[in-house]
Amino acid sequence: MSDLAIDVRGLTRRFGAFVAVDDLSFSVKQGEIFGFLGANGAGKSTTIRMLCGLLKPTSGTAMVGGVDVSRDPEGVKRRIGYMSQKFSLYELLTVDQNIRFFGGIYGLSSDRLESRRKFVLEMAGLQGRETTLTRDLPGGWRQRLALGCAILHEPKIVFLDEPTGGVDPLSRRRFWDLIGELSRQGVTVLVTTHYLDEAEHCHRIAIIQAGKMAALGTTTELKQVFSTRPIIEIQASQPVQAMAILDRQPSVEKTSLFGTAVHAVLRDRDTDPKALSSMLSADGIEVTSIGAVAPSLEDVFLDVVERTGAAS
Amino acid sequence: MRKALAVASKELRQILRDRRSLMILLFVPAFFLLLYGYALNFDIRNVKLAVQDQDRSTKSRELVSSFVNSGYFTLVGYVDSPAELDRMVDEARVRAIIAIPSGFERDLAVRKPVTVQVIIDGDNANTASTVVGYARLLIGEFNAVQMQAFMARPGASPVPLIGVEPRIWYNPQLRSTLFLVPGLIAFISMITAVVSTALSVVREKERGTMEQVRMAPLSPLPFIIGKTLPYLVISFVSAILVILSAMVLFALPMRGSWPLLLGAIALFLVGAQAQGLLISTIADTQQVAFQVALLSSLLPTMILSGFIFPISSMPIVVQWITHIVPARYFLVALRAVVLKGADITAFWQDMVALAIFATVAMGLASLRLRREWA
């Protein structure tokens, strides 16, 4: 067996005439944290469901942990852990009862369940809360418990489908620490997320657009698309008017709003931000700051989505 | 099997935590029995009676008092004019009228046939025919008494008096309650069993826990077994509570063997729960599951099981349909054990039918889940 944990070739899934996942190919190395980015309905969840053996691919192959998902979905299920955005735990059960239930349906022996139970309680920081009803746990704790239940059977591959939805930033940080820990132990993690700042934690990222692979690489590689197109951040008194004015400039490829700031992508490295600034001032817009910034993943994401969206 | 137990113990803990639902599952059925048992009664008492007595003799008063003393009729009053009679019936102040012609006593004395008119308000055909039955019976008895008195006279020719002695088995007072309560037990147990299991799987779909469970290497059968076991125990307890209440409240007898009765209940409940599970695997929301569960258990159990309407008097096509209503078989078994004290030889086919229904429904639910999970 190679060191590839996941190997996907031409994976396609149709629902009637609608192509949810269109000829997707990628591979994930063992111990890698692989991020799956895409707008809602881009095909992320459908892909994950196929990789987990829940949904049969229309065509293409996917090997997960060395097992073909179309041929042996049950074998895949034994090798993977899965946790979804809804943290699907039983709210009326206690922390301990949830752990025991999932241990039970994964067929853990009682000795192994006992040691794994201790591990999960410790990992999630839930010692002393064993008898708390899950419904009474704060979101971040529930999320960690859900992760714990998903890895009770020590899978080598873990799928996380938008695991951090509705959780406070501190808990999100702690959760990503846990994911990093898993990765260091050699566990492969495939994670989908809406939070682009979180995606920075991933070793590699795939951006999915309308079921197709729109971009794939490390964050540094992805940011290369801006190597010849500097990004200027402008803080101005009337950002919306500023955007309209900038969009009319031949040197500006496009603009987008980042909070109260405007990001302008320039067509080349020769344009001087100072010139843009004085032009804005001439139109009565007060510029408080202007300067080149390093591209963020959000810039990359918007760029990729716009370009592939325009192409299709 | 270990996995099935894990599912079962999880399910049981969930149910136990949800005290309110548990109480509903356990005690509401017995409460329904109380409520419907008293309401559902085909016996007719205190029929309002008016008398048009044109004879005003001792004999005519004897006849009237035999009606009143029977307990079935309450005398509202005497009337004279036909117009007044009409009005009383129209205003529903009376349901029945006896019209005794003049010369009643005189004709009786000479053994000349007399006709007593009994008028009954027929707006409810069921009630009317029952009242006709009562009236016939009472007049027949009165006749017999007159005959006897006549025979006792000295010098009367010894004509043998032929008495008709009606004898009705199992339910000598013809109490419709005894006939209806077993049906009610089946009805209530069926609905609770189907609805509770139908909701249990859909709830997991709605909350997203189903998705999580599906990710585990767990096949549908242990899942279904684990889901059914706790509800089986609960609905079993509930069914026994219903039967015990029926014995206390409605003097339902227990003439047969308890093990046989419990066996029939268990088979019936497993089938009902399988039906609930099947609904659960098809429906996507608790609301839909609830409605389908209610409709598919309530109407067939009430109308097509022989609970109220005898199957033998249904059109042949409808009779065929009744074969897929499990309550039909359960009712035969229940009535046989409880009312007749029959042993298994009397209703083994019905037990087999219940077992077949349970197996087929379980199999379908399992297949359906396998398809959905695959």
C-alpha cells in the first residue's frame, strides 16, 4: 500500500441531470490535513459522503485507506471517523452514555472502550462532566465530544464536515489544536470549512466550484496567483464609492470589500498605489491608508470562484 | 448482537430521560380505555317511552309496567291524541310509543288475538332495531304470563306451553362492552406501538444522529432490533395495564391462560412496531411519520378488524383486505382466550398470521433501511 490515505480518480456523482460532483481527482497523503473549500452546494458534502461509503459514485474511483468505496463501503466505514456540522450526539444522553453508545456500535470490546473512553474524556477536557447531559454542554465542548466519539475506534482517516460551525473562536482554536495533534500521530484529516482563516491550518487545500476542482495546493502555492497581481488595501471614507471609482481604472482588475477596507487587485506590479490614492482624493474621497498587502486565503478563494464562475 | 444491545440500551436511556413521553406511552392507553370504554356502548337503556292507552284496564297497565320495570324504558307520560304523539316524537322527547287499543283486556280474556302497536323513532337504525328487540321480548314475556294464567284456570284444556328460553353464550347479558373491550384493547395498543416506533427513527433523521450512526459499521438489522426492543417492553407493559384496567372497570373476564394471552400480545406488538419502523424508514419528518402512523393504524384497526363491524358481513373484496390487518387476528385470539377460555387449537391460525405479519413487516423495514443506507 502506498502512503496515500485517500486517492480519488475522476469521481463523479449525478442526481438526475444535475452533476453534483464532476470528475474530481486528488489524493491525500497519510497524516496530511486536507482542506476542502467551496461555496454552499459546491459539492463538498456529496464528495465526503461518497468517500465515507454513504453514497455510491456514478463513475470514477475513490480509494480510502486502501479500500474501494464502491466495492466495500462497510470496510471503509470501519477505517474512518466522521463528524458533521451538526455534532450529531444524543442530547438526552450524558457524555458517558454517548461515548458508550458509539463505542458499542463500532463494536469495541469493553477493555478497549474503557481505555478509549478515558482518552476521549481527557482529550475533550470533559473529565468530571461524565454525567452531564449532552444538551447542557456548551457548543465547544459538544464539538470536542463529537470528535472524540468519531475517533473512538482509532481510525487512520477522519472526515470532518464543517466541524466548527456555531462555535466560539477560542473553542475553534482549541479544536484545531486537536486536529493538529491527530495529524502528528499520523491520522489523515479531510476537513471542509467555511472559515477561510481556519483553512490556513490545512497542509493543502482544494477549492471546489460547481462540483469541479477549481484550485489545489498549499496555501503558499494558492497565493501564487497573486504573484504578478499585487493586492492594495485601501481604508477610505466612502468605501462603496471608492470601489466604483477604482473599478473604472484600467490598472485595476477588480475590487472587493473586506470589512470596512477595499481590496483592489492590480493588473501588474507597475501601478503606484500613491497615484490611486491621489485620484480618489480628487474625487472627494478621504483615504486614511493605502498600501500593498499579502494575499489572504479569502482573496484567493474569491479570485478562484470568480474566475471559474466566469468561465462556466 | 452486541451492537443491537448498544442501540437498545441507548434508546431505553433516551426514553427514560424523557419522562413525559414515557408516562404518555405507559398510562395514556389505559386512560383511553377508560374514556372510550364507557362511551362505546351499544346497550340501550332508559329509552323514553310514551303510552297511548285506549283501554285503561288492569291488563293494559300491567303491560306498561312490564316495560318500565325492565329497565330499558322510562315512562315519559300518557298521551291521548295522535297529534300529540307526533309532536313528542318530532321533538325527540320520546323514542318509543306503545299504543294499546280499547278492548285489550276483554279480548285477552276470551283469547282473541290483539295487536299492540309499538312505534319507534327510526332515526338511528341501530338503536331502533335494538329497541324493537327489547319490545318484542317484553311483549313475548307478557304473552307467556297471560297464557300461563289462562291455563291455570280450572277446566282449561291442558295445552302444553312452549317456552322459548333464549341462551346466549359467553356474554349472557349480551353486554356489548364485553364484545367491544377486546377490540378497544387491540385498537389502543396498535396505535401506541405504531406511533411510538414510527417516531423513533424519524427523530434521529431529523436531529442528524442517523447520519452519524450510518457512518458506523452497523447493519440495519441490529439497528432495527435495538430500536424495537425497548418499545416492545414499554408497549407490552402498557397493553397489560390496559387489560388489567378492563378487568377492573368493565368486568372483563379472564377465562383462558395468561401465557397464551401474553404470547398473542407479544406477536401482535412486534408486528405493530415493525409497521411503525417501516413508516419511519419512508417518512422524513416526524410530522409525516405521525400522520401516516396514525392513519395506517387507526382506521384499519377500527373498521377492518372486526372490532365494531363483523368481517363476515363485509363485501368479499373488503374481506380480503382485512387479511392484512393484524388486529383482525389479534382480536380473534384475544376474544378466544379472554371471553371463551379457548386453547391454542382454536386460534393457532391467527397466531401464525400474526407471526407472518410481524416477519414480513420487519423484513420490509430492514430491506428499506438497507436500501436507504446503501
